Amino acid sequence: MISLGKNAWRRSGVKKMDNSKVIYKYKVEITDESTIKMPAAAKVISVAEQGNEIVLYAMVPFDNDPEITKNISIRVVGTGHKIHFDTSEFKFIGTVSLHFGKLMFHIFYKDRGYWG
């Protein structure tokens, strides 16, 4: 067997296809609106309860450039509370239960763009 070396794909002109990803966690403030800064290539995947706090999970390419970021707007709405924003501009992520189901929060987000 002949070994071409671990970087032979670079010399061959073939583009390396590494689709490795990592999942990051961000704390969501329990307030009507907030902003979370995250890598520009991040894709929001879910929200959950952890230790009576709301956390948001985002999937990011493993080789992500940490200097290129974006801000996402977060909206938190309690069950039975009036919604004070245009829901057509936001994506619904999920519902989170806190304090053993006594408080229910519905989480929305909007991608506000890239910051280099």
C-alpha cells in the first residue's frame, strides 16, 4: 500500500468534505426580548429547560470561523400573555416548562444578520 500523506486531498485538487458539526448551548433570559450572539453558520435547533433555566441549542460546523458572528433576537412569551411582536417575522423554536410545569414559556427567534 502506498501512502500519499494526510494532506494529499489538498494537492489533488479535490475539495475535502468534512461535515463535522458541534452543538453549542446558550442561556435564554426570561424576559420579553433579548439578543444572543453566536457563530454566523449556527443553526438554531431547539430549546429546553436545564436547572430551572431556558437554554437554546444551535448546531455549528466544527471548523467554524469564530470571528464571524451573528445576532439572533429572542422573544419569550408566557402562556396567556399578550404577544407584543409580529410573529410572522419570527420562527417558533419550542415551549419550555419551568418550576415543575407551573410556568410555560414559548420561545421565538429571528436571525438579525452577520457581524464580521
